[in-house]
Amino acid sequence: MEASKVFLYLAFGFGGISVLSFYAALFGLFYKSALIIILFLSVTVSFRKGDLIALKTEFRHSSGSVLESFRKNWKWLLPAVLIVAPALLQYLSNYLYPPVHFDDTMYHLPHARNIAVQHGLNLNPYIRYPLFPQNFELLYALLLLFYDDISTQLIHASAAAITAIGIYSLGALTSSRKTGVIGAIIFLSAPLVQSLMKTAYIDLGLTMFVFLAFYCISLWILTKKIHWLYLAGFAAGMAAGTKYTALMYVLLYAVWIAYEGKNIRYVITFICLVLISGSPWYIRNVIFSGNPVFPFGDEIFGYSWLWDKNDALIQYYDLLKAHGTPRTILSFLTLPWNLVMHQEKFMDDGGISLWMLAMFPSIFLIKRFNSYQRKLCIFVFATTIVWFFSTQILRYLLPLFPVMSLLSAYVLVDLYDYSIKKFFSGTVPTIKLIYNKAAYYAGKKVVSVAIIAVLLILQGKDFTRNIKKIRLPITQELRHEYLSGNKPAYQLIKIANMDPSLNIYQLKFEDHAYYAEGRMIGDHFGPARYSIIYNVLGRSDKLYDTFLTMDIQLFLLNKEALIDHKLDESFSKYFLLIAENDNGFLYGLQNNNRVMLLFHKVHGTS
């Protein structure tokens, strides 16, 4: 099957399932049985007469080609597989651990679980960003309903793999297969991409949808067929329904379409399709808060009961001022250096691929590019400038990574064809001679079998060593052990989960929300913001009364919170210490029978 079809089928498949899941959740039908029926009917309806036969024929042809290629080249392929298998096994095992990263356990997975548990789109004001586009969280909710949380990380990682297929396809269509392969490798080699592939964040899903829209606009420009513009609008809408940062790309795409189409009708068509597929989340925001882009734009739409002005100011500062380098021309000129040598300034774990630096000199090679490549170059630099003078959080530039990778591939291939290839042209015959000799001897069956036997013996040891080293948490005991070592308050939350009916207020453990089976509140923002508790933390009677008004029975306290705040001498009169570890305390409110039952259960007393 062609790479373009694989990319389009999979990426639009993600989008289609997300749309169906949204309406199932909207009407309270987010149950296994209802979702199976909805998905089955949608697949049945979407197939036109003959589609299934054509798909089967194409699959048989593709699988036949693969098998035939393997039969011809097994003497090379099998040793290659044996060489890389141990490293590949260890690499893939990174995606099979329970989620422990900050944002996925603070709000991405809690939102998804809330949808799965409530079987609909109920608002939970105590989870970070209670109103937010949640297309990818819907996919996570689907996976939590049918399977487990590890699968959410795998689906996030698969979005990067699908995007890489799209990069290869677009590179092959606009230049050569060599360009496509290099672009895909550059994208997947970026440390930020590799880091996010191990999480249940949504950014790789956003990247896939943003690039899908770019891909379809590119094909609309190259083929002049209007259906590609329709698909671009749907894809951009899916991106806008995944994260607000997609709105910047929607605006840039609209400008690009206006330039290419020379007719406002094309822009209107694109925007209408974006609104149809992307607006439901924004309409929901308006219904609950009066603000379509909550929690942003409060000065225009007004502050709601969810976040106050101080919450908004803290968020704005974190997004626009706290990260990056000075927003100056000189600083922009040193951006390549800073992205590599000072990546910590841009907040995220991981940075760009070093090969992406090749995009920066592309401006000097623009005359050698074809028309499409020049437009791509301009698009990359325009988007980078917008990002640089706004947020400077590298993860928010991630949706541009596929196009940056493709532009870098254009430059590298150009340099190779015009410079490096000529320089080394004299050594090519020698290399070919060595290669042909190696191929001749490897073609002998006796030699091939001997090589494979040696590799099996050597790699067998590596397999055994790696399997012992990996120690995947495949049982509940190993899972609890792993989470206890990676989430500071997990052991305390596990104790609180012994009675999920007890409500918890946590202070400075906001990234543990996903692991609480009962109701847990507390955050820097929102109706249960930390400032409420800090104001009364040194007055135990007031703290006790505050928790009573919040219907809280347990208090999970991070020891770091006590560096600048002290508990008064009467604290033990109002709060009972149930458990403690190196990182925090779990207290229960005194004079509560359910708290006392939990205390006795933990300590084995009666």
C-alpha cells in the first residue's frame, strides 16, 4: 500500500473516531456497547460498493510484494534484524511503563478518565483546564474504557510514527524518496519527539493533525483538486479541537490558501470546514464559561466562576514571559545556537534534532528550490518568527517539526547532490567494488547460514540480558513498585484509595490526580486554588472549617509546602496523621468516623 494512503487512512481514522466519540459522549452514550455499535455502523456506512474488495486486493498485492522482497533478500534482512533486535526491544519497552509524566497524570488522563467513568462530557472544575479542546483525550477515554492507561501512551507514540509516514510521502511527492526518508528520520530523531512518545500528552496528536492539514493543502496546490481543500479544513478543525495552539496554524493556512487561490471563496470554504469539525469544544466553552477560548481571552470575554483574574495573570506570565530568550532581533539570530546549547530555556525535556539546523541556511539556497519548496521555506520561517516573539515553549513549536524536518531534508539532499557527491565521486567506484564483493560472498548459502548462526548465539545472550534489565511492570505488584518509585505521593494516595468515598485535598501534589480513585481537588488555579489553603494553613481551626465547607475528609500535604509555611501547635487537635513518607503527609479530619476506620485499617488497630 502506498505511503500516502497509509498516512491519510490512519490520520483521518484518528480524526473520525474522535468525532464519533465526541457525539457519543455529548449524548451520554460513552459506553462499550454503544461505542461498538456506533463504530461498526460508521465503518459499514463509509464503505461504498466495491471498496472492501479493492482494499482486500490492494492488501494482498502489498503483502505479496513484501513477502517476495523478503524471499529475495532474506540473507541480508535476517542478519540485520538479529543485529538490531536487542536494542529495538529495549527501545520499545520504554513505551510499556505506566504514565508518570507531569501533565498526563495531572489533567490529560484525569479528563479522559472522567469521560470514561461519567460516560459523557461532564464538567469537573477541579481538574486543570476544565474547559479545553479534548479530541485526543477522547481517544484516551476510549482506550481507558476498553483497555488500560499504557495503551494511551502507545496511541500517542503511534501519532508520531504516522506523522513520519506522512513526511516521507510528502517528501517523495515533492522531491524524491531519499528526501522523504531523510525528513522522516530527522523528525523521529528529535529528542523532544522521542521524549513525548513515552507520555500520554496530546502534542504528537496535535502535530499529526496540523501536518495532515498541511499535507492536504500541499496536494490541493499541486493537483488543483478541490477535495484536498475540504480534507484540509476537516484536518485543521481536528487540530483546533485538540489544542488552542492549532488556531495559529489555522490562521497561517488561511493566509496561504488566500495567496494560492486568489479567491476569497477558497478561504471561506476552508474556514467553514474548520468550524464544522473544530467548533464543538469552543461552543461547549461558551455554554459553561461564556469564553470560547477559556482560560485565555478573559479581558475580552470576562472572567468566569472557574478562574479569576490572578489565575489568568499567572498563566499568561508562564506562557509568554517565563521561558525562552529575550524577544529581540539579536536573540532571534542566535536562535539556532540557543536551541542546541541552551534548550533548557525553552522548558521542555528534549530539543530539536541537530539535523534540523540545516533548515536555517535554506534561506540562502532558496533560488535553487522549486516553487513549492520556496513556499515551504517561507512558511517555516514565518511560523518560527511568530513562535519566537510569543511563547518560546518548544513544545508549542512541535506542530512545525514535520515541515522543519522536510525543509532540512531538502537542504541536505541539495548539499549532497551539488557538493558532497562531487567531492567524493572519485571514491564511489571503490565503494561499489567492495559492496559487490560482499554481496557475492553473502549470497552463498553456507556463508549466510553461518553468519545467522553466529548472530543467533551472540544476540541470544543480549536478549536474555535485556529482558532481565527491562523489568516491565506486568503485574499489579510491579506496577505499584514502579509508581511508588516515580510518583512521590503514590504510596499515600494508595492508602487513601482504601476508601474512595473520602474526598482529598492535595497541596503541591497536583500531578498525582490520575491515581486518586476518589475525588481529589487542589491546584494552583480554579475554585480550589492553593491560595485559599495557604491563607489559613497556620490556623488549624480555620483550615478545618475550610475543609468542612469543601466536603473534604483527607488532607494530602507535600513537605515542600512547609518550607515557607508552618503548622500551629493545635494542628493535631483538628487533624489525625494517617500515614507519612519522605515526601508528604496524609492527614484525616478529626471527629470523622470514616477517617477513623481508615486510620485503624492502616495501622491494624480496632
